[in-house]
Amino acid sequence: MNSVLLKNATMINEGATLKGDLLIRDGRIDRIAAEIPADQASEIIECENLTVIPGCIDDQVHFREPGSTWKADMASEARAAVLGGVTSFMDMPNNTPPATTREDIARKKDIARRSSLANFGFYLGATPDNLEEIKSLDPRDVCGVKVFMGSSTGTLLVDDADCLRNIFRSAEVPVATHCEDNEIISSNTRLFQEKYGDRMDASMHPLIRSREACLKSSSLAVELARETGARLHVLHLSTAEELPLFEPWAALPVSRRQITCEVCAHHLFFSDSWYQRLGNRLKCNPAVGAATEP
């Protein structure tokens, strides 16, 4: 029997820290104790001064298969995830073509079953005209419905309030949103192009995809979730102004949080002062903007 014993590890799980040993048999945790005899395992790994944590779940990845496998594919990105301690991923639908039907999801699952080293889940992409697909989803087949409320790949933009309301009302799985107001972005883009033309650079990106665009869109998403009872998760929050929208749920147990959000590392650790150094390497949506005083 294949078995591995992690000795003298600092283990963190469920909000608690334990110093001791962890025994793995055939790829599964068999036992955790203050001390486990060495003869219980065929391999011993000394973990003094090392930390053992559960495998992480990445709820927003962009694996480029199908469509752009010259950039990456399911096998390469799942392998990278596992090497970084991520054992489960949830892949976004903005492939080429976008994953907007149950058949598209089934094809991506077939690829993952053949090539992924990690556990996987896939979002169905919402469009202005695939409401029946959303209504007919089996919650066991997808991890959520992704709604791009700001412009994205192909037909995935949904910025009409009535269309959004129907999606929120119909989804029996969590609705994950990219929140930027497209009208504000389009208006800002025209203004900056008229004023700067070819002189536009990356530092203008957070002024075009502005804080106001993020706040307006996030506010609409929260309002629709309250109205319809949808389970909402707002991805990559990027402004301090948006945080109060989520405070009513922050103190509740996780199981009772109908509306949640997350923040990405680049929005936490970078600001607009880095554009001069990094240029387009810092360009993303929502944009990295001005620093906010703590």
C-alpha cells in the first residue's frame, strides 16, 4: 500500500492550527495525530518549519481550451494549478467559442476528464438570448452562471436591466458577475479617444474603466439579487466604494450569505502609480486604479 507520513507539520484547517503528523494512504488522508509511528508509512517527509494546508479552490480561472490552446490548455494549466497547491478550479466561459450551452459545457468536461490533474467545474456564460439554457441547467453540471455586465468576448455582454433580472430570477446556481457599467466605459472611451487619439496609454485605462463604472454595476447586481433572491458572487472587486454593498452579509455564517464578493491580489497590491513602470502588463479589467487610504 502506498503511504506517506508527514512528520512534525504545522497543519492549518477549519480555522485551527495543529502541530503533529499526518498519514496519507492511497492518496487520501488516513489519520492526523500528535505523533504517528514511522513504521506506518512507506515514505516519510520531515515537515519541521513547514505548513500543511488543504488544497485551495480557485473559483475564477481562464484556461484557454477550447480556442486559444497556443496560449495554454486544460492540461498545462491544471498541472500548474496543482503545483501551486490549487486542487480544484472553476473555469470561465469566455473561450472561443464561448461556453453558452449545455453542450459546450459537456465538451469542456470531456477535455478535463482526459487531461486535468485537478478537480474541475465550469461556468455557463450568460448571453442576452440563452435564458432557456439557464433555466434548464442541472445544478450538478455547472458551478455557476457567469454574467459579464461589462464588455467581454463575443456575445457574452449582458447589460440590459430586464435581461439581467430574468437571468438572476431563473438561475438555480450561483450567479457570478463581472461588474463594470458598459455605458460609462463606452462614453469614457469616446472622450479619451477624441482628446488623446494615438497618445492614449495604459495609465488612462483606470480612468476609462472608472471607479464609477464599477460601483454602478455592482450596485445593480446587488439590487437584482435582493429583488430576485439569487445567490450572487461579485468577482474581482476593485474599489473601496463597493465594499459597503456587502456589509449586511459579512457578519453572517457562510451558509447564510446570499451575496458575497472577492478581491484579487493585483487590486490589493498595485495602484495606478505602477503603470509608468509596468505599462500594459498591469492592464486588466476591472482596472487597477488609484490607491485608497486604509
